[in-house]
Amino acid sequence: MLPASFPTLAELNAWCRNTMGETLGIELTAVGERMIEGRMPVDHRTHQPMGLLHGGASVALAETLGSIGAVLQVDRTRQACVGLEINANHLKGVRSGYVVGRAEAIHVGRSTQVWEIRIRHEETDALVCISRITMAVIDLPAAKAPQS
């Protein structure tokens, strides 16, 4: 069971409005304590010129999942998470349908987090891409004291 402080899927999907995630059609579909899942269409928005899923779209899905997963691990009133490094191995081409990504925390520390993201073709369950993202946990600027 998730803590009450965890946003709902509807709230998480609202975070993606007016972002690259929304442009690419990314939809968050499941969330847990140290995991998050989402899906992305393989269509004109995510194709490369040869009609295959663009590797950059896979990386955008991976970074979206890893980043949101990471920020759910911190006190969002005091800290934020920003990407330090991401890598991806593209293993199989996909022309249509949806890909589904599942991000799982490998390390959740005070100053860094590491997440692994596996992206599969929804229809065949074939592994399309495996990615790892390292996130920095940063302190937000302290709120300025109210003036009297």
C-alpha cells in the first residue's frame, strides 16, 4: 500500500501536461513505492524516418519514468531530482502499437538515485530498450521569510 502522500495516477498524468511526455503520448499506468510504469504509442510522433520507433523517443520515455519515480522518493517541498546521466541500449525495432516502460529503483540515496528502465513492445512483450538513469537529489531554495 502506498503512503497517502503518493499522488494518484491521475495526478501524475496531470504533471505531464504541456510537456514532451504529453507531446509523445506518454501515459503513466502504474505506480508503486520504488517503481513506475507507463506506455507510449509507436506512431508518427515517435517514428524515425525509416518508420521505426525513434531511439530518442525510447530515451524520452525512460527519462520520464525515471524522473517521476525519483521525485516520488523525496520530500517534494524540500527537494527535487534532476538527471545526471542516462544511457540506453536499443535492442529491437518496433513499427506500431505501444511500448510499455517499467522503471525500478536500483539505488535511492540522499544525494543520488539510480533507476533501471525496461521498455517492451506491448503486443509481443519483446524487450525493445533497456536504459539506466542516474538522478541527482538537490535541495530547493529555502523559502524566503515573509516580510512584515
